[in-house]
Amino acid sequence: VLGPLKMTRSYFDPLPEDETNYGEPYLTGYMKAPSGPFRFVELAAAGLWTTPSDLLRAIEAVQTSLDATQDGFLSHATAQDMLKPVQHVRGGFSIAQGWFVTENAFGHSGGNEPGYGCYAIGFRPKANDDNDATPASLTAAAPWDSALAVMTNGPYTNQAVWNAVSAVFHLQNWPRVEALPG
């Protein structure tokens, strides 16, 4: 997945020993985490090292695959299945395969304490009753092919991420939504 999508700054392994171009985790606004980043043993589920740009490449691949008129990274049917709710959650969103979803968006949040937080969201066409999703079917959301990814490396990561997400929504003049997926 990483290679074909040109996610060249993403790793499921620990960062290479010679890698120095990453944000160190901080415990406070001034103090680095003495132990450095936490290392997950379950790399497939919680070990992705990535950048906002690389994460947006993955979101764009899903969005393109949702458009039946384009050749996407995934088949149109696979992209639709990936975003089909498998469990509904209170708060207006559901869990799908690898994403949290609402009627017109998919997203995921993550973090690595101490010091890292992330949120990514991609907008998608609203699915019609016949399960055919087309850009024209979108209602009351950001432009269907829009996305955003925010990452932090300091304390209070959730608050910083949500403040940045709110600011982007406001600056882009995207409609207020009831619930963000994830």
C-alpha cells in the first residue's frame, strides 16, 4: 500500500536509525519526553509512522476509488465496502473497516503518548439508497473530494488537534457538522 501510493515518508517499522527528520515528543511545551516515542509491538494496528501529506495520499486514493467514473487505487466496490458501517456508535458516527464514518465523511484519529496526536478526515459523496455514490449526491458537507490531516507532537494533543480542525473548517468555510468521524 505504501509504495504504490508514493507514501515515501511512512513506515510500519520503527523509524530507521539514521532518520532525524521527525518531531520529538514533548511532555510539556518545553520538556522532551525522556524516553522518546513509545514503540508499539503491534505495528500493523498501531505502528504507522507517517506525515500529514502521506496520510492525505491514502485518503485521496479512497476518494478517487469512490468515483465510479475514475480508475482508483481500489475498485469502486471495494472502496464502498470499506466505508460501509459495521457498527454504529453513539455520537453520530459508525465504525467501518479501518475508518470511522458518517454519512458524508470518513476519518481516523490516533496518537502515541507521550506527545503525539493525529486526526485525518476525508469527505465523500453521500450514498444513495441504491448504494451508488456519486459526487452529485453530496449534501451539506465540505466539497466531496476535500480532506485534512493534522498532527502534533506536544502536550494536550487532542485539544490542539481539535482546535486546528475547527480552524480549518472555519477558514475553508466548510459547513458545521454534527459529528466528526473518529
